[in-house]
Amino acid sequence: MAQSRYVVQGNVAETMDLIKFSQSSNELVFEELRQFGDFSQGMLTYERANFHASNPAALFIVVHDFNHVTEVTMISIDGSSNTLLNKLDWGAKSFIGGVKSALKPVLIEEVKLPD
């Protein structure tokens, strides 16, 4: 499992569009954007099949502006495999890395998450 949180410029809908564009080669399995008065929250869930290693990966993304700052929190989980080599966390970090690269133009800071 890999996880990251970023503070970004822009609103929730714009940030979600940027993420969706960066993940166009992966399957979007869930999308939701909700308004709570002046605040909003969006959720995106992606699935990526890794046919060579037979272990799919999932990426869960929450984008919100509850503190008048837009934050993106991502958690990526690799599927399990029957071999020792394939149990390594190959896909989870690269899944998040693709989104982080897309967020670079609007990235303000990376937030340290507890271990």
C-alpha cells in the first residue's frame, strides 16, 4: 500500500478533471462530486490490471476543500499474487506517482502522513 497527500491550487472540480486526464489509460470505476454549502468533496477510484505480474492495483483518491484549501489524498493498493516477487509493491507507488506528476503544475506542498 502506498499513500500520499498534497495541497494544490484550484478547486475540487478542476483538480478532479486534471487527475482524470492523467489517468485516462486506467479504468475509472467510481466518481462522485458532492457539495456541502461552500465546501466540496470529490472521490475517484481507479483500477489497473497488471497483466504481466497478474496483480491488479486500485487507486482511491479523495479531493476536498473543507479547510478552504484543496487537498488530494491518495491510497493505492496492489493486488495479491502467488509468487514472492510479485508480492512486492510494484504498482501502488507508480500509480500514485502518475497522479503526482499530473499535479506538479498546481502543487503547493506535500503533506506528511502518519506511518
